[in-house]
Amino acid sequence: MSIDTSKVAESNRSSAATAAKPNRAGSVALWADERLGLGTAMKKNLRKVFPDHWSFMLGEIALWSFVVLLLSGVFLTLWFKPSMGEVTYQGSYDALRGIPMSEAFASSLHISFDVRGGLLMRQMHHWAAMLFVASMMVHLLRVYFTGAFRKPRELNWVIGSLLLLLGTLEGFTGYSLPDDLLSGTGIRAADGFMKSIPVVGTYLSFFLFGGEFPGDAIIPRLYIIHVLLIPGLLLGLIAAHMLLLVYHKHTQWPGPGRTEQNVVGYPMLPVYAAKAGGFFFIVFGITAVMGGLLTINPVWKFGPYDPTKVTAGSQPDWYMGWPDGALRIMPGIESHLFGHTIAWNVFLPIIVLPGLMFTILAALPFLESWITGDKREHHLLERPRNAPTRTALMVALMTFYGLLWAAGGNDIIAIKLHASINAITYFMRVAVFVGPLLAFAITRRWCISLQRHDEQKLLHGYETGIIMRSAEGGYSERHLPISESAAYTLTARDDDEVYVPETKVDENGVAAPVGRLDALRGKLSALWFADNVQRPTRDEIEEARHHFEHELEGGHDEHAALESSESVKH
Amino acid sequence: MSDQHLPEHVSGDDAGSDLEPIRDPGLPEHQWRPTDVDPKAEKRAERQVAILFGLSALSTFLFLVSYFTFKVGDEWDSSLGLGVSNVALGGTFGAALLFIGAGIIQWARKLMADHEMVEMRHPAASSEEDREATLAALQAGLEESGIARRPLIRNSLIGSVALLGAPAVVLLRDLGPLPGDKLKHTVWKPNMRLVRDVVGTPIKASDIEIGDLINGAPEALFPTEENGYPEIEGVELQAEKAKGAIIVVRIEPDELQPGRGRENWDVDGIVCYSKICTHVGCPISLYERTTHHVLCPCHQSTFDLADSARVIFGPAARPLPQLPLGVDDEGYLIARSDFLEPVGPSFWERDSKDIGNQGEADV
């Protein structure tokens, strides 16, 4: 290693690194290597380079909150009884003593009131679940907006989408377990969702519940799905996600010395391992403080599940809110055909829509590369503004999601804002279609404006804030060139290449008509890049530089200089 | 480790960079941190890290003290309703973890070498030779198995393995009973009394004032020796409760607009509907007496109880099923039949003809 460590903290090495006789650690390592061949496997990976940027930490939050979920979850399983057998509560919590309830609910109360640290672990588990899903979503947005999903990482994007889907289902099965009034209402609604599926719905419901709702099988079945099936899948997919991350090496932001061919950053050992390991303790610690200070899901206030009761303001956990919103604003449409009923008002928003959204999500990388025709590998991240259509597409999807999410709280909004729930619902029915379109258009133009701003900075420098008065009495602001490295970073991006369908010419020189799909692709590609600002050429930058030199010498006639250089582009 | 060599000031002469508008100025020079060059700063950082670790140990000790000092259960709502034990355990445990995290990160930032390293990337694809070697190996393996030359073996294997899917599916058959007509009937029977849902006492028609809403249940769910209904408990009770729940309201008789064929289903303006929402099955609950509207708190479907529980707002597609009412000799409300249509959310097998006389109210 040719790193200069001459000045690195002396505490790191109080004595010279000479080959000492093998100590105990050394002999253990030797023992292991003779059996596992660790030397070869670790040779490169111990000092593997990871680039640094705050946004690369978002996925780490998801990873570490998953570890917290495993740890706190194991603790909870030691006391939780996944049974719907009826017992009479005799624990510490006065308000429910003597009341019949399921063993699942009674053991949840036992964990909360009779196991020291039990409530803490329950609340940590729930908060970590919120954090897990939230950080996966934010991580997903980071990956999308920076173009990190592009070749060769498309499959890791698909794995990530699956993780989000499974994480959501894991959350639903988890908060359904305590068998309190709120979670029971959620399960009852889920039964209604299942029954809306044409042909097989009723059977699905009877098989899952072991008979008619509520039966006595749903809690034990959700339990095994929650503690074994989905966590197993999550673990496997997370392992695959991380292995692909290591294999592809992390993406990095462009900058001086950072190219498509290299990766610049800190080595795994010691810096990255320390930072990531330390960050695990931070995430763990924050969940512990949240579990201690912020009440979440106080099931003792809701009481045991009773199929004839419900509370106002019943809502699922926030990540289930958007399909719930779709369910709320969907008009009540039902078809009766040949003695059968299709409940479109349930089936479309809660079964079809989430499936469709996750399919669109997983397909985004393939959709983009098909439209753009870009088959190159990409390891340098793109700023969102430099891919206006991509950015606008995700903002449109976010708007759709956000409006549905708000619709899921239409009753709360109505109460808090003293608004009519009918008006909110009618508004949302229109807004979920119009909002994304507006968001798309605004975002796209916004990105292009930012690109123009970048171009201005490259060609005309930055605004110094110095106002100059010319001899004629005109005022102008002085611009100065940005630094070489800043200018390089701004220009370190790909040129946009519009896909042009090839016309095949046969041996007689007659051009075959372009296929319909290919023509569509060409059109979409043109639209995808339409109005994007391309980076200036070397000549344009040289010319701009001459202007500056001239300006700095002359110091006047700035206005004319600006005007002439503005006409260079566009 | 030649590929990790750090070229300071690479003057961007890799392929293609001539086409770039600006030459790559190369990695900026490494800057030494105060802790690298000032022994005092270095010692101070070392002390800071150790103090953070020490504070963590102290927090862990306080955690143990809290564990054995504070009671749970009895004092569950002390400390702003959070429970003193929970606050103390969460606070100290969180602090213990955060201090360790902060200490390690401080160590990494201030004292570990902060040279950025450069590693070269390799294409994700395998090399052409590897690809060919793999294909050749695969070809050889397939060749030696003779799978292509012996379609009889191949096809019979595919067929028999595919058939193994059948046990996998069939084995799940006993997950639950078939639906049968369970969803189409409830425990309600002619002459069964309506009772209050919590205490199980019968409801006298004369006791209900105009504007009242009573949450009711079938008397069969409260068996006594007197009424003679069979014992019901556990799963069966829950299932019947989930289907049989009703709401009883009394509406000014002139405001009532009975559906076709339902003219005599009320008792002096007292009408009874299923409490289970026809959307996804939540129990509806919020009643506005001036408008006779009842709202489901889950998804805000709103039904007009004066008008056959017609949907006037929200995602539900069907009115709440109505229970035809009568009065027995003692003046208590009774059902004159079961619901004439399935209660609760829609399902595939539900036939709109099930509704019988209520069919018209459906449209």
C-alpha cells in the first residue's frame, strides 16, 4: 500500500510493525484459513473501497433497523402466545382485568405490563418496523433519482422492490398479531379484500381463516408467516442485495478523479467498518430512545378484538395508508353477472392497484433503458436535474402515492380542518389523476431550468453579489468563473442520445418501414430527452473563458459580453 | 495491489476524456486533519472517544439499576403516562448504544487514516474465455447426460415432477372448510328476539325513543335456560357475532321511506339493519340522528337508514341488509326472518337474486 501515513495519529502505531512471532489470534486465523481458505476470500474485500456520501447511508438505516427488528422480535417471541384461545385477563393492567380475551391479546398485555423491558421491546420493535419501511422507501428514491438503478444494477433494483413489498407485508402481519380492536378491524377488512377477488376469493378467505371469519386460525398462521416465512425471505433477499452491492462496487458521484472506471473512497477496514458499525449503534440507540419516550400502538387502550366494535379514526400503519386511501375514494361500483358479484369498489383499489404499482416500480429500470436505448454500464451517479423525465416520472408517482396516502386520512383531515369529508373525497378522486400530471410537468420544467442554471454557471460564472456601475451609469452584477473542479463536476455527465429507429434497407435499396413498436420507441425516446440542456462543448467553454479574461482585464462592457455569450447556446 | 494505487493528480488522460468539455483535474490533494499533525488535538480526540465509551458504560450501569428499581404494571402510567420503568430503561439503553456509536464514529473520523483510495472497476460481465469455458462445460455435461438424445426419459421426468405439484396443492386443502352457504345465513330466525349487544337483555319496542340507536344482537348469542337457545362459545360465537350484529333505530314514521316490499318491516318507525358494512365488513357506528345517516368509521361509507340504508356516500356499493321486525306478545322486538341477503362484504358467489324482496332496494 502506498498510502502516506507519516502524519496519521501516532496513537495508531506506538511500535513499528515488524513481523512478530505468531500470537494466539494469528494461530486461530491460521487454523481457520487452513480449513476455509479465508486468506484468498478476504484479500481484496478487507480493504474494499466504499465511496462516501450522506445519501448512501439511507439503505444502511434499513439494514440496521432490520437487525433491531430481529433482536427485539426474538425477545417478544419468548412471551407472546399466538393463540386465539379465550382466557380471562388477570394481569397488572386494572382496566381490563376480568375481561375475556384471546391469549394473543392477553400475552401482549403481559409483555407490556408484567415483563420488565417488555413494553420497551414492543415499542422498539414497532418503531424499528416504521423505520425499516420508511428508510427502504427513501433509499429507493435516492437510488432512482440518482440513476443508480441503471445497468448493471437493474436486478438489485428488482430485489429492492421485493424487499419493500415483503417489508410492508411483514409489517401488516406483525401489527395484526396482538389481536386488539384495531388490528382485528384490519384483519376483518383484509377478509373483505380477499372476498372481493373474483372466483377464488371466498375460498381464499375460508382457507386462510380456517373457516368463517374470524375463526381461530388466523393469528397462529399470521404468526408463522411473520416470524419465519417472510423474515426468511427478507434475510435471503437482503443477503443477495448486499452481495450484488459488493460485486458491482458502489456507485459514486462524479468529480475530479472519480470516473466510470474507478471507485474512490475509504477502505472497508478500518474506516468504513467503523463508520457503518458505529452507525448500527446509532440506529439501535435511536430506536431504544423512541421505544422509551414515544408511545406506539397502545393496544391496552384499544381493548380486545370484538367483531361488533370499532373505533372512529381506525387506520392502518402509515405504509398501508395509500391503498387504504384508494379504497376510500373509489366510487361504489359493483357488477352482478349471472348470479355472481364482482366488487370493483374493493378489488380494484386494494388488490389490483398495489400489484400494478409494484409491477411498475420493479419495471422502471427496464422501461427507461428500453426507451433510451442505453445499454452501457453506469457507475457514476446522475443529478436528478440531468434526467428531467426520469425525475418527473418518479415525482408523479410520489404525488400519486402521497395523494392516496392523504386520502387514507380523509376523516382525520376533515376533523382537523373542519372540512367536509365528502368534499375532500370528491377532490381526491380528481386530484389523484390530475396531481401526478401537474407534478410531472412542473418537475420536468424545473429540472430543465436547473440545467440552464448550471450552464449559466459554466459559461458565465457565478454571481458575486458585487454590483458595478459603468461609466454610462448602468448597473450590472459582476460574475466570476467557478473553480476548475466545480466546472469539471458539472460537465461530468453523459450526453443524451435519442434512440432513432433503424430503417433496414434491403438489397434493392428499398427501405423497409419501421416497425410500429420501434417507431413508438423512437418517439418516446425523443420525448424523454426533449428540451434537455446538453452540456457545453469544449469550444464553448474556451470561448467563455476568453470572455472572462477579457472582462477581468477590462472590467467593463460586461453587459455586451453577457449578451453575446448568451446567443452561443440555444 | 496495483489497482489500489492512488495516483495523486491524475490528469484525466484515460480513454475518451479528450471528448470531455473539461479535462479531469484529478483527485484533489489530501489535506491533513488537525488530529494528524497536532499531538494535542490527537490526544484530545483520543480522550473524547474514551469518554464516550465510558459514558456508555455508565448508561448501561444505570440501565441495570433501573431494571431492578422500577416496577412495571403498578406504575405503568407514571412519567407522563409512559411508565417510569419504560422511560428509564429506554433512555439508558438508548444512551448506552448512542454513546458507543458516537465514540466509534468519532474514532473513525478523527483518528483513523482518512486517505481516499482508488480501486478500479471491472465490467459485471464475465470474460469471453470464461463464458466460452462455461458454455463448453455445460454442453459437455448435457451431452454426457444424454438428455437431448433420450426424449423418453426427459419427458417422463418432466411429467412426473410436474405432477408433484398436485400433492403440494392438495395438501393445503384442509386449511379450511369449503364456504358452502355459510356466508348466506346468519343465526337470525323467525321470532328470535333482538337483544342489547353487551348485556343481552331484550328490547321493548315502547322503550325506544325517536332518534335512538341501539346496538343489538340476536338473542341466540345469549343463551339462558329461559330462552332455551343452545350453548354457543368460542369460534362459533365470534363468527355468529360477526354476522349477526345489528343496529336498531326509531325514525319518525313519516320520514321513513320503506323499500318496495318492505312496507311492513318496521314497527312504528323502528327499523333494524345489519351493523356490518357492505364494503369490507367493518361494524358501522357513527349515527347522525337528524339526518338518519350512519357512517362506517373505516372508509366513510354513509347509509341513509330512513331510506332502506341506501348508500349516499363513500365506497360501499350496496345498502345495509334490513331485518324485518315484529313484536311478540310481551312487546319485545323480534325478527320475522333471517336476513334475506348475505350480510357483510360482497363475494363472488353472492347472487343479487338472494335479496328477494329487497332486490329493488339494491338498485
